[in-house]
Amino acid sequence: MPDPRFKVLTSASSSGPGDAGRTGSWRVERPVIDMHRCVPAKTGKHACHLCWLYCPDNVVSKDLEPQINLEYCKGCGICAEECPAKAISMVPDEDFLEGGGDE
């Protein structure tokens, strides 16, 4: 039974096309996860996942190595702001254009 002193937080939204369709093209910056710093990836345990919890578009997976669905990610940076391990950095999307970087 959960401890009544603590509030259980869950994400109520689900990713999908919505009214605006695939909104990844709106992005100016994209989140990039450093799996060497990510708590679930480092420990191999379902811990933390604050990026998943706080993402307003629910585009972060709740896996041991979280993935971000860039087709719907608008690049708001909330995941990077909330990450206690600072494992997520916001990188200019232009760095990932053809010839500008790796995808």
C-alpha cells in the first residue's frame, strides 16, 4: 500500500497526431539524452523518469534507456530542465540537418 504522505504522479496525456499533426518541425532545439548520465540507464532500474513525467506532449518513453519521439517533440526543453542528473541537453536542430550532424 502506498505511503499516504506521498503523492503518486502520473502523466495523463498520450502522444499522437492531435489537431496539429506531427509537430516536430516546430522545433528549434532538440533534446539529446546522455545515457551515461541518465539515472535509469546507468542503474538499470526504473528510477527517476522525470523527463517522461513532465513532458507536456508525452513523447518521452519510460524505458530503461528513454527515447524521445522527435516527430512530435516541440523542443520546449522541460525534460532537460527537470532532469536532476542533467543528462538531457538541448541542441540546435540545425546541427542535425543533412550534412550537419548525426541523427
